[in-house]
Amino acid sequence: MAAALAHIHACCFDKPWSAVEFQTLLKLPTSVVVAETKGFLLASHVLDELEILTFCVLPEARRQGIGRRLLDNMLHEAAGQDVKTVFLEVRADNIPAITLYRGMGFYDNGRRPGYYTTPQGRVDAVCLRYDF
């Protein structure tokens, strides 16, 4: 599974995680993954909080409802595990992702200036939160 996640991640991000990094994360008892062939969501569940670590859908498969379905499945699973709050960070220039998150009930919970390094320069991270 780690190799498949690394492949999808490499198609979606400038600085992708390796299969070894995914393998390490997947071995952790706190890791939760929801995956389909064209996308996945990886999170860490500790006590009553869930942090979405990475979330991606292959570029050619976007705007087909895959991301919404993955996020909905993760939220449903989290609710069944007594999670109270979900956190995530997203690049401030990733408007489609921010729109998806806000449309599903996430709200702004802060900002990290210059958090992401891109080929074009530094980009802020928008911190979002979802409460059950």
C-alpha cells in the first residue's frame, strides 16, 4: 500500500513523500487511511483529535467527487471513534481544497505564514478545524 500512496502523492505534490515514509507512518497505531485507486487521505488519531496529514486525488480524477467521498468517509469513521475535533493545514492558494473543506463544515482556525515552500516561493498555510 505504501508504494501506491507514494505514487499518488508524487503526482500531486512538489515535494512528495517516499514509499518508506508512508510505510513508517502506516505502521503507527495512530495512523488512519481512507483510500481509493485515484486518491487517499492519511490522518493521525490521538485521543479525541484527528489530524489530516495528507490528502490527495490524482489530477486527472479531480472534480469527480472522489475527494468529497474520501473526506466524508474519514469524518464518518472519525465520528465512530469518538473524535471530537479534526485539524488540517492547506496551502492558502489551494482554493479548490479550501472550498471543499469549508463546504463540509471546516472553519478557519489560524494561519501559518510562509509555511509551504514552492517553486514560486513561500505560501501560507490555512489551518482549518472541524468539530463534531
